[in-house]
Amino acid sequence: MPRVIGHIDLDYFYAQVEEVEDPSLKGRPLIVCVFSRRTEDSGVVGTANYRARDLGVHSGMPIVLAKKKLEGRDPAVIRMDHEKYEAVSARIMEALERQVDVLEPTGIDEAFFDLTSSTGGDYAKGRKTAESIKRSVLESESLTCSVGLGRSKVVAKLGSDLSKPNGLMVILPEDTKAFLDPLPANKLYGVGPKTSSALEEMGVRKVGELAGAPPSELEKHFGKKFAAYLTAAARGTDEDPVKAGLGPTQFSRIVTLKRNTRDPHEAFEQLSEGIGYIHDKLASAGKSFRTVSAIGILTDLSTKTKSKTFETPINDSVTLNETTLVLFQELSRSVSKDFRRVGVRVSGLADVESQSSLSDFIRPAR
């Protein structure tokens, strides 16, 4: 049965999240920056939208240089907000995990996934699932993503890269060679500038040339293990499996409210099943947590959070419920718009040992 491997990449993720939160930013060159705080403009660009990229801005560029390139273009310069992006990513990855056989997140904005079992190796079914994934991300978060499907991780990653933005590329097993051969060798996953330069010295510039290179020659330059990878990657035959995460780092649940509201009790009540779900997930995974976060997605689609971190890990439902309600009370006082969706996240997970619940310590004995 042929493998059906996918790769999803959220398009210009940080910048796109900012555009969703503030639609007036769309159409303007936008850069999300990591400021070092040494001077007003010291730091680097974390990501840029496509309008800014077309004007020569890219990730890692000094902010001062980026601003010069965008001068007179009405640019938007935004400070990076990791907590906001992580909250959006967590929601997407949690939903994605329910749609695929195995999910392997490789970053805040991308992941590999396996559909072989659920599709029976049928790429037509795989395409439908990929289309459903793209649709669900757009409907739930108003974000576009690019997806590639192929018989290996390398092929799937190339598919998502080459279909950006907002694309879907399906490379059938029988079309893999024709797809790979004409591509520059440096497009392959794991081939950086040094490897690319060494390949060029060997006269290898295209993937097809790499696929046909003598293994002994590759081993001489790159060692046996990496040489074997390069050959398999270039032929689309690498069998690296999609591996589920080493373990959850957080659990979260988001619900859409029956009506927009800023009432913390109303929001908490509608989230109660979600809180129960999280506690069940903690119990089944044998995990406790240190941090609870209340998440509010407002009517303007902006995301706001309030968090509380405990000194020691806890895992009882009473504390989880009480803390979540208090956080929503604080959150409702800090925002000027109603909640459209609400959620709760627990993080700082640890294995449950012979620990008592926090409520055992804070509640008087009866």
C-alpha cells in the first residue's frame, strides 16, 4: 500500500494572524519584528507578509534595513507576540490531530502528517482530507495554509513549499520522479548552503542529477548516512516515518459561544464541557499542569489571554475550574469587546507522581 504523507505550512503565519486581528493591515507591507530593545529599531524581522517580501524584506533582516526598503510604502511594523501565535497554533494543531492518522508538528506553523491508514493509500481520498483540512483552518481561524501530499516527507514538504500561498499540491507516487528531477537540488529538505555548494562542486545542480550520482562519490563528501539520505530524498524513496510528538506539552479546548458576551460566568458555563475534556486528557496521559490560561477570541477576532502559574504541578478538576473562572473574570474586565469564542489551556505538563491535589492544601479539613 503506498504511503500518503502530508505537510501543512501556515502561510506567513505571524503576519497573517496580525492581519486577521486587524483587517485594516491587509494590502499593506507588514513585518512582525523581534526587538532587542537596545535602540528603537534594533532587532530583526521575524516574518513578513507577501507584500513586504515583494519589496525585498525577508526573515532575519535587520529592522532598520527592512524599514528603509519599505519607506514610503505605508508599512505596518508590529512587535512579535509569541503567546498569541502559540494560542492560535495550539488550536490548529489540536484540530488537525483529529483529522489525520499521525501528526508530527515541526514548528509553530508547520507539521507533517500521515493519512496512509485512513485512506488505504488512495490519493483521491487523501486530496479530499487535505481540502477539508484547509477549509477547517480557514473557517475556524480565517487563515490560509499550503498543503503538499506525496509518498515521503521530502516530497510532501516540497509540495507545500511550491504551492504557496494557499495552495494544495498532490504528487502521485507514479509522478514523483517527473516532479523531483527538474528541481534545484537545494530545494530538498535538509540541503542547506554548505551541502548545496559541495554538490555544485560535484557538478550536481538538479535533483535528478543527485538521484543518479554514484553513492560512493556522495559518501566521500558527506559520509555514509547523509549520502544515503540524499539519494533516497532525491529519488523520493526515503521511508522516514511521521512520528507523533514525544508527548503533549499542553492541552486546550476552544468553543464558539451561543451568543457574543463579556459575561465571564456565561462564558465559563459554555466552556464547562471543554474543561472536563481537558481534565480527562490529563488523567489519561498521566499528566499534571502548572499553568492555566483563559483564552478569549473577541468579536474583532483578536485573541486575548490571562494565565496563572502554580509553584507546584497540580491535576485536580476543582482547582482547574475555579482558576479558569477567576481568569475569565479578570479577562472580561480587561477587554472592551465581547467574546465570540472562549477556551482554556493547561501547560507546563509534568508526569503525575504521588502528589496531592492543590485543593487538599488550600481547603480546610472536614
